[in-house]
Amino acid sequence: MIYLLLTLLILIFHLSFFMNYLDLGANAVLFAANILFAFHGFSLYKKTTFHKFTLYLLGYLLLFIFIFFLGKSSLLFALFIILYSGIFSVAQLFPYLIILIVSIVFLTPYWLQSFILFGLAYASVSEVYKKTHSRFLALFFTLGFIILFFTIFPIIYFSFQSSPQTLLLTLQNSEFQRALANSLITSFISTLVVLVLGVPLAYVITRVDFRGKKIIDNLIDLPILIPQTVAGMALLVLLGPKSPLGEFIYKNCKIAFAGGYLGIIAAQIFVSSPFLIRSAMDAFAGVDPQLEDASRTLGAGSFITFWRIALPLASGGIFNGCILSWARALSEAGSLMVVAYRPMTVSIYIYDQFIQYGLGESQPAAILLVINCLWAFVVLRWFRYQIAKQIIRKGIKYAETG
């Protein structure tokens, strides 16, 4: 009886008040939302405190003022009322509803991206506070997330700027496919070269103190400090067709670095090597040298110890370095403009499209590159976790059993 009376009162209010402002369809939707709000409020009034019920009514009033009255959006108001009624009693979800409302109302052109990032920020800060019960650490994490926000937000916003149909047409473009294949193949080769040569260097630097170690350690970061175009010019002067070394290699081996795949790989190795070497150094530094000493004491040689103890235990960090090195090689553009503009890699292709046709034409290819990089990153991280876990178990077993 009470629910029937409540429904009649709401119906009378809609027929007498909202009929003057809303069409029949919008009025019906809002009527259904108000019925849900009223029934849930009545149930809440019987089960909870007066203070919480007052907050429930206050929330409706704020939504009415900002969404219906000021925002002039009745359907959006009805949607928020439905969500608000259902989520109000769920403490874990209610903050996300507030984030959604604020994003839609105040950041309308960017509401989806803002909701994703602010929701992620709230979830992370809540988890930090839950684990530490420290407001200081939660505040510090919030401050640190600001830089992540300004890093991630442009990429997320950019990724929603082309329709799936446009992306599919770009993906079917043969020139884009060749450029993407060139990037994937050359970045894989360059990462493999850095892996084979950089890991031994990282191991020795980590395990041995020798004269000049600090100089070598600082030189590892040199490619990061040098601008990309300058790096390309340096490689061109060394390996170009008019340089003594480049001319000698071409005459005797018929190999041209500039304007070819070898030039692309050389530039990618130059710019990406610090990421893998540094990650490998950090990984080897985290391996207890006593495990290696125990292996040598049991009669294993230096290579066997490295292969079965140090390398497996450091494999996680090395694999992370491979991912970073591969991503850096894949995205390289500045040095390739000087050393090898053609055959085009995907980064050069996007730049070329931008110069010729502008942002609109180059945007779909750039979004596809971002999507490919993100998926590859996720897959590689999962693969790294699964493989490294097995390798570490085998390495520890070998160290314990000899």
C-alpha cells in the first residue's frame, strides 16, 4: 500500500511539474528513475540511520541542481539517478560513481579518459593506504601519479580519435604493412644483438671492480644523452658511403649501411642498448654472489655458473630490459631520418604521412602503432613472468643440489 501511494505521488508530480519542461519520452524515463530512487530510499530509511538517509537525499538534490537544472540534461540526470540509487549502499563502488559524474559534467570532451585515469588513481591510492595506513605515503603516491597522468592521458585520448573502420583501412594499406614489418624485424634483430653483447658486459661490470669501471659505466648512458639526429649524423659519418670505413665495407663486402636495413639496425642498436644493459646490470646486482661461489666450490666452471645460476636468477630483469630495448628500437625515428629514411620503418612512415598530409591522415597509423606496442608489451610481460618463474626455480634447484 505504501509503495502504491508513493508511486501515485511521484506520478502526480511528474504530470503536474515535469510535463511543462520535458517531452513524453524523457518524462517517462525520469519517472522510472525517480520510482527506483524513491523505493530504494524508502528501504534505506527503514534499515539505516537518519544521517545516511539524509546524505542519500542530499545526493539527489545535488544531481538535480548540477545535471538537470544547470546542465539542462534530463536523460543524463535520469541515468545518474539510476546509478546513484543502486550504488549508494556499496561503499567500494560509490567513489567511482562520483568520479564518473565529475568527469562527464566538468570534463565532457575527455570524460572517458578522465574516468579511466582518475579511477585508476583512486584505486591505487586506496590500495596504498590500505596496505600502509600512512597518509604520508598515500599523499606522496598521489603527487607522483600527477606525472603519470600527464604522461598517459595524451596517449589514451589520442587512441580514441579514429574509428575502427578507419583503423581497419589503414591496417590494410600495403605501404603501412611493409613499414610495420620493417620495424618489427629490425627491432627484433637489434634487440637480439644488444642481448648477446650487452649481457656479458653487464655481468662483468657488476661482478668485477677494475680501473676505468666508472668511465665505462658512464659511457653506457651516452646514447641517451645525445640527441637522435646527432646520433644519426655520427653513424653516417662513420658508416656512410663517403666515409673510409663505409667505403671499404662496400667495396669488399658489397654492404651499404646508409639507406638500408643495416643502417636501420645500427641506429636502433645505438639508441636502445642502454636500456637493456642497465636492466641487466640491476638484475645481476640483485643476484647473491654467494650462490655463484657455492657453484664454483662444487666444481662448476665460470661459464656453467653464469649459465645456470646468474643468468636464470637475473632473467626477469634482463627480459624487462629486452622489452624496453625493443620498444625503444621500434619507436626510433630521429637518427633514421639521417641514416636510413628508406626503406621506411613505421615511425618514419607516420612522420612522412604527417609531413605530406597533416595530422588527420597520419593519425590512424600512429594509433595502430600505439595499439601494437601496447599489446606486444602486455604479451611480452606475461611471457616474461611465466618463463622467468620457471627458470628461477631451476636455477635455485641447481644451486641447492649442485
